[in-house]
Amino acid sequence: MGGATHDEPKVIGKDEETGVEDILINPTPEGMTEEEAAALLGQDIREEFYAIAQELEKFHGIFSQLWEMGLPRLTFDLPTAAVAFDHQGRNVEFLFNPQFWKDTDRYTKCFVICHEALHVILSHGIRARDCPMPALANKALDVVVNHTLTSKFGFDRSSVHVGTYPDTEEVDEELRGKPIELCWLDTVFTGMEDQVERDKPFEYYYHILEKNTKFVDGKWKIKSSGGKGGGKGQNSGQGQGQGDEYQDMTGSVLDKHDQLEEFEDSKAKEELTDQLDEALDGDEKQDLFDKLSNTEEGDAAQKAAEKAEKENAEAKEGDGKNPGGKNRGTIAGRLQYRANVHQKVKTKRKWETVIKKWSRKYKEDERDSEQWARTKRRYAALGTDLMLPTEVADEHKSETRIDVWFFQDTSGSCYGFRDRFFAAARSLPQDRFNIHLYCFDTQVYETSLESGKLYGFGGTSFDILENYIQDELRRGKIKKYPEAVFVITDGYGNNVRPERPKNWYWFLSTDCTHCIPNECNIFSLSEYE
């Protein structure tokens, strides 16, 4: 990309370039006691980890899979968040400022996580690597990601709240205490947003910023008027004229992009894609490809990644090394290629995949307890900033089995699911799960995988299921409330009020849901095979 075209120098030292995004949350806990800092660093991240994975599934399966494959970490070295790749542990690392994590609501956390994931999926590390003005590149990257999340993945901009501007001298008086504005077309291209096209790639927005901004008194300012931007910045301004007027850009960068280039390492991306390829079904791969390939941003990402891989392969050939070359550009492109070439994409998934996906979050692998407490070598110099509570991870060791309950309605309309009911329960590893199998009508009947028998066949009641669980708790038969309760039914029964409705998964053969709390997870069997 070309250099700056302004009359005044635009490249400045890191110590000089301090924007609002650098003080959203003070990276150094100034005025904070050691006890307060330790309390923030000791937050129970894992308590919320799996609940977030379920929320991410609503936006797209790739977000929940990347999150489950990753490790969240806390550090005061960041103002908000960042993403990195741990080559040693082969994990995605989601890094958060502990104060930001504590103060941020669940919906916004999901937005931030998906924001970080899209940077990786769209190969932003390599595409922004050679930009002469990184601060502007960061803003352009965030404009693309934020608008993609709202236009393609269903996020609501008005529901994202990352905090308020601090009441400090570094912030303009009119902004202090007001909600922080992220990078959107109207906040970054202030005064010329109507002349900037939507749904364009990162490079388009960067070139417009490069030609229409200047850095004054610690702030980025943009022309308040200018020509319509072209794909390479043409007609988007001719430097700084004598009569040009500039105003502040209010858009703040959400995250730090320093580590994104790590994901462009061919081996890292290959490992990451292999894991995603196994975890996602064909529908999810195709849907991701469709969402991104139909955009100029997706096409630009794919071309940039393919070019980089070609150059990397040629360099390896020159060194006499094996060039590899089995991959296909971006993660989205690779997943779609594998799905189309190596497997038949189904129009419907089996409903058992919901249970299979739920069980993955308890899968024991190299990411488990010891890695939750391990500090990445690159951050070792930061001291205790990356501490995590290891006692939380201990709860998920292999010797601690997870209680899962299955209930099969034995009324006539649901009896046909009996074989798949037992097969779904059988799919869970018995070394990790305590599987409780029951059937019910107006009573609860215990059954087993070995017998494969069902009982009852009378009317249907739902409240008896929660009553049975509570009775088992009172009698000490189980020590804690089930992590998951799976119910297969037609939906016709009486009202039930579970203690933990979010732990309940209802598979309905009809559209009758009036007896089931909205907080539960409800699936229509008609949408599945």
C-alpha cells in the first residue's frame, strides 16, 4: 500500500500516538490496590465460558467452536481485548482486560469474541501488515468487522455496550461519561459518511482514511467533506488543501491487532482449520462461505491469503523445503472447499447433533486444567497479569463425571423416536458423563441403555420431571443439579418451572411450547432429520 500523501508527516512514534481507544480502560491499574487487582485477575472466567459458547452458537457455529477451542486469559496489558495463537498449545487465545471483562454484559462479550474471530477468518493480519499507518488500518479493519457482524451474523449495534468515556483530561469534555462509540462508517468517516460506500473491503476504507486524515494534538481528524472514495482511494481527496476543514473521528478501536499476523502462519492455520473442519457440519461450512464469499471483503481476504500462501510455497521451494500447498486461502474458503469436495452437504442435520455439540464443551484434551493455569511464554515478563484460578479447572478433571438426564415422552406421537433416544444417550462418553435415562407419562420410569425398554404410555405431565430431579437432590442420590436435561416430547403436558431452565433442551415433534419456559433451549424436530 502507498505511503502518506499529506504535506505534514503522518508516521509518528508509538509514544506520541495516543487516542481515545488507548484510554478506554487504563492498561495499568493506577490507584488500584494489590487486593483489588488480584480480585479482578482471579475472576471465575470458566464459570461463564460454556454459557458463552451456547450464546455464540446463535450467531454461527464457527464462533462457538473457535471459542471452545480457545483459552480466555486476563491481562492488564490490554485496554480491552485481543486474540493470539499459541503455537505450543495449538490454541486460540482470547485476551481480555480483567476490568473490561467484569464490567461487560454477556451480549457485548459475545460481540467482542465474534469480532476477534472474524479478524482471523478474514486474514486481517497479513492484509494490514504492510500498511504504513497502523492506527488507521486498525480503524478500517474494525469498520469492516463491526458492519459484517451486524449485516451478516445478526448482531444488533444498539445492544453492544463497551463502557463509557472516562472523565479525564485526555477526553474531550463533551464526550466524558458518554457511551463509547466503536468504529462504524458514521463514527470513523464523520462528515463524509454519505460519500463512502458500504460493504466494501478493508483496503477501500484504509485508502480513504490514508488520503483524508491527519494527526493533530494526539487525535485523528478527517476531512469534513471530500469526493466519493474509490477502491484505491481515487477521487477521495488530493492531500491537504488550504481550505480543507477537519473534524474528530469518534470511532474507537475495540481491540489490539498486534498478534493477528500469527494466524497467517501456514502451519497454525492448517491446524486451526483441521479442528474446525472436524467440528463443523457441512451446512455450517457452506453457510459461512455463502455469507463471506458474497462480499467484496470476503473476496479480498481470499485473494490475499492465496497470494501469501503462493509466495510462502515459492519461498520454501527456493529453500529446498516441502512447500505443502493443500490449503485454500482463508479459513472460510478452506472449510467450504473441503465440504464441497469431500462430503455431501445435507439440507438438514440430525437432532442428535445438538447433543453432540453440547458434549464437546466437556471434551478432555490438551486444553484442560493445566493449560488454564499456564502462562504463555511470550507474556512471561508481564508477571502475574495472566493468572487464572486453577481451582475452577479442577472441577472439570476427568474423574469428575457430569450428570446428564434424558427423558423420553412415551405418548404415541413420540414413541417413534425411541431408538434414536437411546442412541443419542449412547453417543456420550460414559467415562465423562453420568447418564440418567428415564421415560415418562404422568409418572417417571427409570430405564437403561442395556435394557432399551420404555414404560408408561399414558397421559403427559412435565412438572414431574423437575420434581423427580429435586427429589433425587433431597435424597442425596445426586450431588448437584444436572448440567443438561434432554427431553423428547410432543409439547403437550402441563407447566414446568425448572430451577435452571437454561440447562434444559426440549426436542418437540409439534409447535406446542406454551408449557415450556422461554429460557429453555427449544428445538423443533421438523427442522431436523
